[in-house]
Amino acid sequence: MNNILSRLVGDKKDWKRMEARAAALPTDYRTVYGEMKSYLWRFTAGDGMDIVEVLREILDLFETEAAAGRPVIEVTGTDLAAFCDARLPEQHDAYRAKLRANLNQVADKLS
């Protein structure tokens, strides 16, 4: 029982640190990260740690590229859904086309 509680508390603290890092991103990166996060959570399996790992990798990349001064769309391309899908560990459900179109509207506004 203590192991489960320790993991939950640790995961929550780690998540809060990730959210603080995301809040410190430039506006365009922060916007895209938030939209990607909403998109990716729809594909989570089990406890969600699979998506947390994907988000952590994206956040690391965004911090590096933002510090280098690259625009977010230059990093992700205009197909944000494809950028996310390429990072997902497994195949997804039938809603993918609709979810992809919604996410890519964000890139259309920034282009």
C-alpha cells in the first residue's frame, strides 16, 4: 500500500513540475503543447503514464527548440496530429480522423 501511495504522490509532483515547465514556454509553444496534451489524453491506456512519457518528450523538445528561437510550427510541421501520432506507442481508435482535424486547426491559425 505504501508503494502505491508513494508512486501516486511522486507522479503528482512530477506532473506539477511538468505543468510548470509548460507554463514557462513561449506563447506559441504553450498553446500547441496544451492542444497536443488534450489530443493525446484521448489515447491513454491504463494509468496514463504512457501519455505522460510522450508529453515529457515533447516538452523536452519544445524547451530546447524554443531556447534556440525556432517557431513551434517549424519544429512540429503543420500536421500537429501526425507529430503526436508518430510518438504514440500503439494504434488508436476510430476517432483519430476527427481528432486530427480539430488539432490541425491550431496550426492553421498559426501559419
